[in-house]
Amino acid sequence: MILYVVLFFVGLAVSLVLWIYYSIHYRRVKQDVYNEKNIDAATRKEVDRLRARDPMISCDFCGAKIDTRKFLNCPQCGAVYKKDLEWKYRRNADNTRVGNLSGCEYGYLEEKLWKKDPRLKSLRRKIFLSSLPLIFAAVLCIYAFLAETVLDYRRDDSLNSGDSHFVSTGYTVKGDPVIYDDGDLAITITGFYFDESILSLQREEGEWNGNVKVGMRITNRTDQKLSLEMESDSYNGVTIPHEGFTVYDRFRKNRDTQIYVYYFGVPKEALYEMVITELTVKDKNGKLLHSLEKPLVVTTTAAVPESVVKLEGETPVFTNDRVDIFRRYEDRKEEPGYYLYIVNKAGCLLNVENETRPFGDNPYLFFYRADIPEGYTLVGYMDRSRMNLAGLDPEISLMIRDPEDTSKSFSTGKFRVN
């Protein structure tokens, strides 16, 4: 990487030297081209050419062609053309005025020489080519500046976009809405919302799952940008990988930023509890400033719905004093198949990692890693089509880790899921 950076700046320096050299050389050649001898020769050539050319000029006002041999003004609009530069030059250019050109006529000839001289053409091309790396570097610097000052920060989110129509759920946080405050960064819950434009039929029938949007105000009190990493897949007693939210963003100094995060498939859109299992705050250089020592549990005033996980009478496929693991086939409308249930009995947060790789990088389970808060149950969907494609026995192995005491971590070993 360092080599590429060094080569970039060396190339930039060479381009700058070439650009300066060609620019100086261009000025010298230009002065040589525009000396009196060249102007004299060009003027005499122009005089001869004009005398032999048809005396037709264009009207400066309406653009009509004027035959100066027949008309003293424009036959179409009546404008007088005696002050027309083209006419004056044709009429007055003669050998006696070669050394006494007007400013307009000199500029007219200078432009012709500038366009036609092959040396100037070649130098202009070289100046342009040598300036391309400089232009690229300037654009890169502008982009880096914008990325550092404008584009590199999380901006305020909008509650509604497109066809969505989110409205308040009516419930709020129990107690203080400031759920996190380390002195440098604070997180305040500003509301809970559901999309009333969907699922109206299911609401009428009394059973539905809907998406709940949680409003959060992120307050950066420091004089530097801060990075916030936050994850939550756990709510209402269950952990469902990829059904919660993840925040990996930077927030501007001394500023409040309004963001919205999602929980998907919440039964009856009643979010009575949410658990943030990971939250870290870093400075602009990536140095860790603050992190959670234990999961952050937020309770609300929402009514507690009936549990969606009912395992009474089920026989676990694996059990010990830390977890109970169940599996069963469920003929769900959207995703029928085998489901895995991991009940956390450890009294602390547990990390679960899927050790199974049937082929390539694709697991049977729809997750690689998940965090299960104390007393929560992880629900994992098993991909039956993946099992069939693999052509292997549908067995999985899980690594259960205790982040507080690694000596209590263990592997379940392989067990069947059907």
C-alpha cells in the first residue's frame, strides 16, 4: 500500500514538472508566432485572399447574406453594415495598413494563427495530457474532503419514504427515554412506529406480524466525530437472526442526529422489550472509548402478547445446564421447514456460532453467529433445499460461548435436525 502511495505522488510530481515545462515553452513559441514578421505575412496573405473572394457577408442582426456589390444595407432587415468587422476588414485591408492594424483586426489574425500553428497545437495537447493527473488529484482531494466533512456521517433519517406511512404505536419507553449515556455519546428513544398502509386485513382478523420502526436520537457531545456500532436481533423474549437492526455509522461532533431502526415481523407490532447486545463507541481514529459490559434491556408500555415460542412437551435434541436445544418441523405459510430453538438457561449472555459448513460457505442454518440474552430463545430457520443440494446428512454442530467465563464454553457436537 505504501508503495502505491509513493508511486502516486512521484507520478504527480512528474506531471507537475511537465506541465510547468510545456506551459513555459508554449509562451515562448506563442511570442515567436505573434512577432511582427509573422503578422505581416499573415496580413498580406489575408489581403490577397479577400480580394479574390466573393464579396458576400452575413448581417450581424438577422444573419441574411448581403451582396456588397449591390446593397448598402441589409435587404432583409435594413441594417447598415458599414461598421461590420468582416466588411471593414475586407474593404480596408491593403498593403498600406499592414503595419497599422486595429486591435480587433489584430485579434482576428492572432486567433487564426493560434488555431493553425502546428507547434502550438502540439504544445496544447501536451499541456492537456500532463494536466490530467493534476486534475485527477484535485478531484480526489475534493472527494476526500467531502467524504471527511459531509459524506462520512450519518444524516437525519426520514420517518416515511416511498409508499410507507408510519404512525405512532401509542406505547413509549418505561422510565427514562435516554437508554444510554456515557458522557460522550447518548442515545434517546424518540418513539415507536408501525406502517399502517400494510397488513390491514390481518389486523382485522386479529393475528399479524408487522414491522416496528424505533426512533433514536444520537447525541455526540464531543469535539470530534464518533463511530457507533450497535446490534440487536432480540425482542419480546426471542432472538431471530437478521430480524433486528445493525448500526455502523459515524456521527458529527456536537450534534444530534435522528435515526430510525427496524424490527421485522413483530407479533401484533407490540414491542414490549428490546435487547441491544452490542454497543461500542470509538473515536475518529478507531480507538475504543466505551462499550457495553452487559446487554442493554429496554422495556416499553406495550401490552405483552402471547409467547410465539411454545416448547412444552417437546424433547430436546441437546441439553445441559446452559442451554436446551429443540428442533421441529413447522408448516408455516411463508417459510415452511425445520426450525431450531436454543433456550438460554445460563443466566448471562451466550454467543452461538454455527460450525456447520455443508459445502462452500453456505450453512444449513440462516446465520453464522448470534447473541442470545439471558432467558431468551433463539429461533433459527433450517434450509431444507440446502440440505438436499448438499447431499449430506442434515447434521449441525454449534459452538456455545460464555463471554464472561470462557472456561464454560462448549461445543454441542453434531446432531440431526430432522
